[in-house]
Amino acid sequence: MSEYIAPCDCRRAFISGFDGSAGTAIITEQKAAMWTDGRYFLQAAQQIDSNWTLMKMGLKDTPTQEDWLVSVLPEGSKVGVDPFIIPADQWKRISKALKSAGHVLVPVKENLIDAIWMDRPQRPCKPLMTLDLSYTGIGWKEKIAALRAKMVERKVLWLVVTALDEVSWLFNLRGSDVEYNPVFFAYAVIGTDTIRLFISGDRMADPSTREHLLLDSSLEAEFKIQVVPYESVLTELQAICVGLSPKEKVWLSDKASYALTEAIPKAHRYLTPCTPICIAKAVKNAAETEGMRRAHIKDAVALCELFNWLEKEVPKGSVTEISAADKAEEFRSQQTDFVDLSFATISSTGPNGAIIHYKPVPETNRALSGNEIYLLDSGAQYKDGTTDVTRTMHFGTPSAYEKECFTYVLKGHIAVSAAIFPNGTKGHLLDSFARSALWDCGLDYLHGTGHGVGCFLNVHEGPCGISYKTFADEPLEAGMIVSDEPGYYEDESFGIRIENVVLVIPAKTKYNFSNRGSLTFEPLTLVPIQTKMISVPLLTQKECDWVNDYHRKCREVIGAELKSQGRHEALQWLIRETEPITKMH
Amino acid sequence: MSEYIAPCDCRRAFISGFDGSAGTAIITEQKAAMWTDGRYFLQAAQQIDSNWTLMKMGLKDTPTQEDWLVSVLPEGSKVGVDPFIIPADQWKRISKALKSAGHVLVPVKENLIDAIWMDRPQRPCKPLMTLDLSYTGIGWKEKIAALRAKMVERKVLWLVVTALDEVSWLFNLRGSDVEYNPVFFAYAVIGTDTIRLFISGDRMADPSTREHLLLDSSLEAEFKIQVVPYESVLTELQAICVGLSPKEKVWLSDKASYALTEAIPKAHRYLTPCTPICIAKAVKNAAETEGMRRAHIKDAVALCELFNWLEKEVPKGSVTEISAADKAEEFRSQQTDFVDLSFATISSTGPNGAIIHYKPVPETNRALSGNEIYLLDSGAQYKDGTTDVTRTMHFGTPSAYEKECFTYVLKGHIAVSAAIFPNGTKGHLLDSFARSALWDCGLDYLHGTGHGVGCFLNVHEGPCGISYKTFADEPLEAGMIVSDEPGYYEDESFGIRIENVVLVIPAKTKYNFSNRGSLTFEPLTLVPIQTKMISVPLLTQKECDWVNDYHRKCREVIGAELKSQGRHEALQWLIRETEPITKMH
């Protein structure tokens, strides 16, 4: 149920051939159907064969999974699903619909795909990385203690940690079991005086991990970590629940799997949309914030090098989307504490830019040129932080229309970045600020404006964000980190997106909301925004000032770093690209 | 369960003395407690005696009703509630909480307050008013036919109409059973070929009503209205449900009472947050829109007269909040087709203006003067439309701070009124536009920005609105009518609010959202905004232009009407108040 999964979990791709990041396959004795969303209609149609029916989600006439099941199943059917890979609320919804039509949803404990998947890869079990206080700011014992205080507050005896990034954050450990997210397969169950860590293999044999977790030290009983095999989480949880007195509660995310949710008898369940770890992880402490700053400085150095290189190489005609992405990775990997990319680089030129989640492959790979807009959305994992940045540029002369669209997107980016709002405001209330300039001209983009960003953790994390979709987002707080990434996409022509990662900080206002206090954003990303793409007359004086202030900061902070790294040519590029713009009167 | 209720339904006021518009009384054998919100903490504390515990909702330590019940009840208690005055979802929530603590929630069919309320007033049964096509645009037969088409679409056999304004709208009838809302006590149950209208007394004896509803005409069987006593709705609905085949559904709002919801067996219930009548009623047709325009022109005439009168009388020191409100009613009542006010006039000066739902009473009544801001939020019911307008003014010289705050509120008002947004946008996405200028300076207001407005119906209606609270609002559509009313309130000092009723209209944009189309607002309210209160340098040129365009339209449209009504002094006032403002460069 994670955003990025290991090869052993790519069961839908195995059975259907469709390997997009989102999709659900349902197979009956007679039929097979595949649900996916608008990003993947084309790809799925190409990858699945005629045995499959493609169900295009979001289209009016597409049935829901439960409606389709009811329409095709013979009376009194059983529908099976692996209870470990379906969230409890989705189970409940489908189960209810099936039941009211006379069918029944049953958990199938042995996954049926695994039963026929002969060469299924092993579940990864890569070595762990320990993070010391200079990166995490807070030791894992202190985190556990704070967590237990929250448990006491909510009157729960146990907390089950299921999200991989929450386990990683809690123990100050990182892994590489899946791509891009530096996490490892594990669960944790925290009691008032016990800690159980469910993890496979001999990962606890590594001396530095043992030392980090104090496995061989004599310490207070309540901080003694019991290491338990990964697979035994269900039986252990069941055993815990057997011992519960009435009114004793077990805390679990409402996004946890049906298997784990069901293991806790209803009367003992304490479900919330957001675990206390999720919120603690989202509000970065001083060490994490400083780490994120360092990571973004290094990342900006790499991108200055890249853009300088592109400016020289693109005119020669030899740079493609793939080679540009590779070059970006090469420059990033030269930076201290570089670990991995934080997601698959979106390197797209011309019409490919209009495909929001484009990833270049040899069949679509396009050469960069002086005639098309180039969009690069990329990021990396450094040991001190995670980055995610999008820049859109032109290596020739952009058309007036391209500049106009770019400028509206920039106005939206600035409107969010410079917004001041009272403490307690939820991110979704800021989404329209990013669209207002586009809306005025009849343009829009069909994605949210921002997502939470982890600190050397998942590049997409909850519980906050900036989106017109009003999911249960938590109010923004100082220390939270989100992306600000409005865009505009002209089908079959070009894509524009301007993305910074921004830190929520206290704002100074004239009247300070009757001491309620206020917030604003500070960009962590410090990479020039191509001024050639800006139609300056469309900016207000305030927006001009924002651009110039931002570029001055890029020049100061990144310039100093480029200098100290001896990257003189990239420094010259940075200085050129951060020349102030002027609004004529 | 309506916003405005009849004296016979003021049971909480009878038992406790507290007569605010929102509150819930719970009485056990030993205790009595009263829940109410921040608007009424003071009033409730004054009105209830020491037998009662005041439960201040919204404060951190205030228990919910169910938590309190669980904490005070002896084991295995029964909690009774009149099932006709509690929504089904609230019943479900309380019932669940009680059950898990070993208690039970039971419906008490004979209301226990009524049993001891000796001089309880009769349920009102006022004469009905029929509306012809020139007001409604669509006859009731046509409305029923359209409704049945929606029922076929959703595969339901029956629709139960419970909201009073929905019954009124459906049959093109109006009443005066409660204050301010021109509705009457009734239910309707629409079948595929039957119409049942549940209504009390001999109201169907009136010849014009009989003719309007074609009660004595020979007409198609499916449009024959069966008139049934109001009290028999429950037994009739139960009888209908007994006759249902499996899979046959009855459509009901999920806001309906527990009594009616429970009358429909679960398998036959089709609950939605919004009935098809609710949406049809919200999207005004051409006749309704024209009626609303006429009503707002007449209303503006009355307010021009009032403000002209106030300007002359206030300096004499003889005008109070109450006499100003009375004078407003007097001027309104001079207009054609005036029926009633649409809500209790909020007439407040100085510190009273900071009380958002203030209604002047003799104990608080304050004289208007040249030293304080005056806020008037008022509206009327005309046979052709409903109005709701707020203006804030100063009869002397406003302070720089007062002007500053007023100007931020005005900027917010304009930002919403002039907003352009794609088809399908929900109102809550526009709320932050109204706050942005205030937020920049650390100011905010703690209410939503707008509500739906009925056409000669409830001044507050669903299913659309503009609020940071993301209730289940329906997307805005051309023809919907909402209010735009940001404000700012300085406790114990002053209140500012600028409110227009605005019509959702198609917008013209340069690129038209790839033919998705776009919307904006057109003000129906045409009453000058006091330019004396504006700090012009704080406005952008665009905002200045908006104010001048708006005032030009006020002068043209209302000026013509004042002239034709021979109200020359008010016309001179209007011309003075609509002088263009100029931004110095």
C-alpha cells in the first residue's frame, strides 16, 4: 500500500502486463478488468491484452469496482482479496456493496498471484542506515517517550505503526528496500512499556544498527526493543488483543490494511486519519530544517551545473530527455551525502511536457532543442534532506503565448509562496491563490498545488498539502515543508510547471491576528527561474520584487556554495540568470 | 429542524428560558445541561437559572452531548428524544456512543415538553399565497415532471420532500407560518404517478389555492394531488414502504428527521445530501432571476431613502439602532409586492457592530452618532425576490484605522465579486480570495463569506455557499445566487461588513478553459458603498475601476427607479454617493 513498491509486490503488472503506478485488477472466472486513472488510459490500453477490459476511472460511464462485480457475478459469489494490501475503509465499502447484492467479500490469506508467480522476486532486505542526532535532532528514545505521552493523552495502551516512513522516522533508521523512498519493510508496535520492531532477515546483525538501537546495552526496560520477524506482526497483534481488558484501546491509522485493522476487535480499535508520528514527522525540528536547507543548496549546485551544461550542449542537438536526466543525476551524485533520486526524473520537452507524470523511455525520448519548452521535475535523497524541484525553460526564443502562460504560472507560484495566513489554516484554503491569474484568462491545471515533503524520507508525505481536493489535511504549522508547484499544460504542445519546496515559517504582520499569530512560506529551493520566459509587463511591481529578491538570495547562497566547490562556470551562469528584471513604467 | 421556527416549537426556550437561535437542552433525573455556541454564551448564561449547566461548545474542555450523558448516567440508562426533531445522522452518532457505554437512545413519540407545556401555542396555519408563472417561470406540474425524470435517472420510486422551502418551491406556494421565511408546515411525497401533500387545517378550502393546485379540475391522474393531514405523514410513509418490492427505493435527504428516515426500511432508503429539488431551486430560471433583479432595485430605493434620512437625522442625535431598523422597514414596506423582512435586521453602531449576530433590543439600544461606525445588515421578502444587504458607514469622520480595515474588507469583497473561475468550481475554493487582503495585515473574520439566497424563499439556502468550512457544497452554476459578505470585527469597538447578493453568470475569458467554460458574479444588490470609508491609496487601479463601475451601475439603474418613483431627495443622495473615486499617481 505504499506509493513506491518492491518488485515482489508488482503483482498487477505480473498478471496483466500493465505496470503504471496506479491500477486495480479484478479477475473472475469469466472476465478480467483493469481500473486505472486518466494518467494511464493510453499506457494501460497498450500493455494489457484482449482478455482484459480497461475501466477508465473518472469517466461518467465507468462502473465502480463494486458495481461491476455485482453486474457480472453469479448469485451468491465470493470475492477474494489479500487483506494485507487493501485498506480497511475500502474493504468496508466493497464488502457492504457486495453484501447488499447477495455476495460476500472474503480475505484470502495466501495471495493467489504469488501462488502462480513462479519466479517472483524475493522481498528486498537491504542493509539499514543509521542516522545520528546531527541529522535527526531527536533520538529515538526521546521520540518513543513523546509518542507514549500522546498515547496517555488519548488513553490508548498500544500503537501500531504500519507506514514504512513512520517506522523509519521513529527509529532514526533508513533503508533502500524500495526505489526512491529510503525506507525498509517493517512494522512497529509500541506499548506503554514495550517496543516491538517487526523486521526480516539478519538486518539486526549489523553492529552499527545494534549499537544505534542499543540492542546490547542495559537500559530501562521500557526502551528495550524486542526484534520480531516481519511476518509475525499479525499473530503478535492478535495475541496482544487477546490480553486486553475492556476499554483498553489500540491506536491504528485508518489507512492501515484490513488484515491489521481486523486483528483488533472493534471495541478495542482507536482509528484516526493521522497517527501522532505522522504529525511529528511533518513538523521538522531545527536539525531537520537545517538538513533540508543543506540538501537544497547542494541540489541547486547540481542544477546550476546541469542548466549551464544544457545551454552549451542543447544547440549541438545531442541532448535528449534521457541524457539530460542522466546528467542531472550525475551532477547530483557528486554532492556530499547523496543517496539516491527521490523519484523518477520527469525530463520532457515539447508535447511530452504536457504529460504530467511523464518519464522518458527510449520509445518516447525526444531531443532537446531551441524550438521547444523543456520541463525538468527532479529531486534527490541526501542524507540530510529530500529535494523536489521543477524548472521550465527555453533554449531558444519562447513564443509570446508560451511566455504569457509561464508568467501566469509564475504569478500563481508567487501568490502561494508569499501568502500570509493565520495560524491554523489548512493548506487547501491556499490552492486557489495559485490558480487565480490562470483563471482570469481561462486557463487551469488539473492537479493539486503542493504536497508534504519528508526529510530524507518520502518525497510525498502527509498530512498536509495544498490542493483543491479537500482530503483530511491537517492545519499548516511552522516547520512543515510542502511543495508549491502550479503548472499549465497545453495538450500535444508543451508543459509548464514551477516548483519550489517551501518551509512554513511564522510571518510578521501589522496586526498579528489578535495574537493568534500567522504563517508564510520560505523557499528552500534556490534555483533561478528563467527570466527569459517571463512576460514582465504581466507582473505587478510586488511580483517583480519577489522575483528579484528570490534571485538575489539564489545568487548569494548558491553562489557562495558554487564558489567554494570551485564550480566557476556554473557560478557565471548563476550570476547571468539572476540578473534583476525591471518593470517599465 | 428549520432555521426559523414557530412559537409552538420553541420548546427549549420554554423549558430553560434561553431563546437564542441555537442550543440543545438535555435533562436527566438529576441534572440539566444546555449546549450552545460562542454567539450565545453570554445570553444563555443570563437566561438560564442555576439548575442548568451551560456547555460552551467550541471550548476545549466542553464535553460533547454524548460524552456528558455517558459521564452522568447510571448504568443501563435510556435516553429519550423526539424523533421528529433530530436528524438521522445525529441520532446515529449519539445512539452509537450511548450503546457502546451500555445505554440506549429511544424515540419518544409524544414530546415530553408538550406534555407539560400547558399554554403551548397552536401550530400556525396561516393562509397560503399562490405564485403564478410570471414569478416562478415554471409551473408546478412541470416541476413535478422534471423531478420524476430525476427519480427515473436514480432508479427511485418515491421521493419524500421534508424541507419546508422545498415544498413551497415545488408547488409554487408561499406561506407565513414562521417568521422571515415565507413557508408553511407541510410534507410532500412524490410517487411515479401520485402526489401526496401533507398539510393541516382548511388551507385547501381557499378557492385560489384549489384552482392553483387544480384540485377540482379533471387532469391526468399522475398530476392529481391528494391532500392528506399533516400529522399522517409517518403512517402514510410506513404504508408506502410496506408495499415496496425488493430493490424499490425511497429518496430522502440525509438531513431528514430520524422519524421519517427510520420509517423507510434500510434496504429501501436512498439518502443523498442534496435532493433534486434543492439543486433545481438553487439554480434560478429567467423569471426568478428577473424577479430577484426587481426586488433588489426596490430594496436599493428603500435603502437610498434610509441613508439619505439617516444623514439628516443622525446629527440631531435622535436616531437609535432600533429606530433606524424601523425606518428601514418602513421604506421597504412602501415598495410594491413587499411581504416581510427576510431576517431580523442587524442595526448596530460602535461596539455593538462587533457582535456578528447582533439584534438591537431596548437594553442594548444605542444612538447613532457622528463618532461611530454604523453597520446595517438587512433584507426583505418581496413577492418577486429576497434581498440581503450589508452596508457599513460613518456619519462623521472615520479614523485612519477604521478606513484601513474597511478598505481591506472592500478588497476582499471585490476579489470574490470579480473572481473568474472554471465551471464546476465549488464555492469554498473562493473563500480565501475574500480574506487575502486582511490576512496580509494580520486581520481575519470568523464567519463564512457567503450563503445561497432563495427567490422569495429562505434568505439562507443550500446547497452552495462560499466558506472555509468545507461542508458538502455543490459546484457553483450559472443562475445560482449567493451572498458576498466579508467583514472585520474589532471587539468592543466596531464592526465592518460589506455584503452584496450576487448572481453566478458565465464569464468571458481569453482562453475559456479549453471550452470547459467559466463563471463569475454579477451584483444584484445596487446600493452605494460609502466612499468616505475607503482609503483609496490601498486600492489597486483595477479595484478603483470596480468601485467606479459598480457605482455607475447603481446610479443608472437605481437612479432611474428613484426618478420614476419621484424620490428626488434620495436621488440627489445617490448621485452624491456614487461620485467616482480617483487614485493619485
